[in-house]
Amino acid sequence: MALFGRGDKVPAPEKPASGEQGMHPIVGKTIYCRVCDADRMLTRCWRRTGMMRMCPSCGQAFENPRALYKRFAPSCPKCEEPLEQPGFDYGLCDGCGSKYEVVEGTKPGLLPNARQRAEMNKFGKARIKE
């Protein structure tokens, strides 16, 4: 017999823990966007709390993400998408949608998407102006 509504509880659906998701949202920032060539707001910002286990671009699941993260600049072995580092802040430019790695006290680092990487490889340098 249930007293005060304590019995026969239906278990709540399980939510992934914040560590399993690997990221949590943070307050937006204003940076200088190299692609837009202007100061822009990053309203969609997050902090990576764990290693990426799947590529956001091609969807490939990584069997051993620790091996990828041992390299200096980890990237997807299939599409070469740069992977986000645990403990770093990231954001998307509101103007052009470019992804930036934002470290306090340094210039924001552009993480080029597939189109931007193709443009860089075509000219052999970072020439991303649209």
C-alpha cells in the first residue's frame, strides 16, 4: 500500500548525463570573425566537457576516440573535420555560421568546415573571404 504517493512509481525516462553529452551551453561572446571581416556575436556557444565520439560532419562513430585525441590537432579520419577539445569553448558566428574555438586571452581560432577546408586546399593557404 502506498502512503503519501510513495509507492508504485513509474521510472522516469533516463536522460544522458552531462558528461555523456560531452558539452553544455555557455553565455555568448563577441569576437572578430575572419570570414565576415567584422566584429560578430556568437550567440550559440558551448563548452566541450568530453571527447567527441562521433563526427558532426560525416557521422562516423569513432571506435577509439582516445587515439584520435593523442594527436596535436585531432580530426576525423574520414572527412578531416577538426574535433573539439575537452575543456575548450566553441561558438558559431551569427553572420556566416563559421565555428570558432574561443580561449580566454587569445584570438579566436577558426575551425574550418568542409567548404572552407576545400577552399584552403585549393589555394594552399587560408584564403576564406567570400
